Amino acid sequence: MFEFAWIWVLLALPLPLLCYLLPPRGEQQTAALKIPQLIQGLEATSQRKTTNKFRLIIAIVAWIALVLAAARPEWLGEPVSIPAEGRDLMIAVDLSGSMKIDDMEVNGRQVDRLKMIKYVLSDFIERRVGDRLGLILFADTAYLQAPLTYDRDTVNQLLNESLIGLVGEQTAIGDAIGLAIKRFNEREESNKVLVLLTDGQNTAGNITPEQANELAINNDVTIYTIGVGADKMLVQSFFGNRQINPSQELDEDMLTKIATSTGGQYFRARDVESLQKIYATLDELEPIARESRQMRPLQALYYYPLALALVLSALLGLYQLLAAAGLLNFSSRGKV
């Protein structure tokens, strides 16, 4: 919806006309009077109906544009719902070297574990309307890739841009939990939820999973852990194809203990379908924040008429300079 913030400023539109209609003063006073350029254009129109008409039109349009800009035009967008009670949900994704194992299948194509996580997690992020989301990437240590924000598109983009080995080859699960707790503590009133996805065990970092678990309990952080990786995989060898367990390094006992002790759950994601079911379960366990307040985005538009007024003023000044220099021919010329 279009509106003016200071609509009363539009009362200034007829000011030049009112000044023009004022009764003329005496000869002595007139000689000392500094006449504004706009009034000069109006007087010139009544006396000479030639080329000064062009200058008058420019001046009038510039004045109208300037008054419109001063009235602060703005566009009020459609109502957007915002959560009355916030939920902070941090997502921690493992980028260690083992995530490049291609034991996952997406749309009939064999892919690595990280690509499968991106494929399914993108839809989960889009559904979290009303929640503040954050993204942590961890390997040798943990890094905050996206702080807690309502901008789901940015979180999704940063997730899709992540690469295996970006922050090392090992797995610092304790550091990832500790970093999430630190970011949660920057906001007092919120439901603190961490979703941690990994395919291995803790092999690096400055904080052990046990220490991080204690911190999570003391700071009321709920952790949902997800173990990623297939149970069976065929690999080629000198003696032909053989079946192996690519997830034998996954520490399910540790992940289960962390989740249950903080009020969360441990899930096992062996393929796309199981991970999709996990995210659906998380939607039920941690329902999306109810939306009870609304706001309307506001976009200022004053710079459009202001720019027009500046351009016309510059054009009018250039016109005056050319006329004074005798570069324009007039049948009659007003006073400068």
C-alpha cells in the first residue's frame, strides 16, 4: 500500500503560486528584493510567452518532485508473521574426511554422505518458519558458519556451499556442541535445540563429548544426534566385489548418551528416506513456533522524486548558463 509519512508537507505545493499572486511592492523595495528563481519563472511567463515557458515547466516539475520527496512516500508491504515466542535451533554438520564415502543414493545416483545431508536438510530448513536457525560446520574444530537468524535462505545457501575437508579431516564433536551452547547463551529466553549430524566418533577438538554434554545439561540445551551412514556397501577388490560396513567407526553409544541425557533423541540415518523421517519426527518433537504477531515491511520511496528534482534543477541551471553565454537564441529573454 502506497502512502505518505508526512502528508501535511503536500500543503507546500501551492506556495510558489501564492508568492506570485502577492501584490507587487514599491519600486524602491523591488530594486532591493532578491526574487527566487521559481517566482522569476512565473513572472516571466505572464510577461513573455516565448522560450521562458520551457524553463517554467522544468521549475514547476522540480518543485513538485521536491515537495513529494519531503512528504516521504513509502510502500507498506503485505503483513508478515513473526513468532511471539522464539525457538533457537542450531544445526551442526560433520565435514570430516569420512563424509566423502559415497554410500548414499539420491534420485537413483550414488552420492557421498554430505550431498545426501544437503539434499534432505534443505527441505527441513525451509519448513522451520518462525524459528531462528544457525549453522555450525565441524571437523578438526568447530566453526560458526551462520549465526542464529530468521533468514532461512542464507542458512540454506551456506550449507550448500560447504565442502568436505573445509575445516580438516578429523571429527570434533565436543567442540561443535560447546560452540552451539556458547551461541545459545547470547540469548536468554528461547528454546535451545541442537541437531548434530555426524558419521564417526570424536577424534579431535579442545572439549571432550563428556564435557560438552555436561555443559549442555547445565545450560538446558536439548540435543538431537543423527548418525549418518549405510550399514552395507559393496566395494571392488582384487578378488572381486565384497561387502563392508562403512559405518563401523560410528560411535552410537556416545551419541545416544548425549541425546538422552539432554532430553533429546538419537536417530540413525542409513539412507534418504530414513533421514526424511527423522526430520519429520523432529518437526513433531520440536514444533514450529506459533505465529501471533505480524509486521509489515516498509520501503522508502523518497529518493525517486528527490533524484528527479536534482536532475531537473541541474538541467535548469545548465539552461540558464547556456542562455547567459548567448549559446541559445530567444526572441525574448527574461531577467536573470
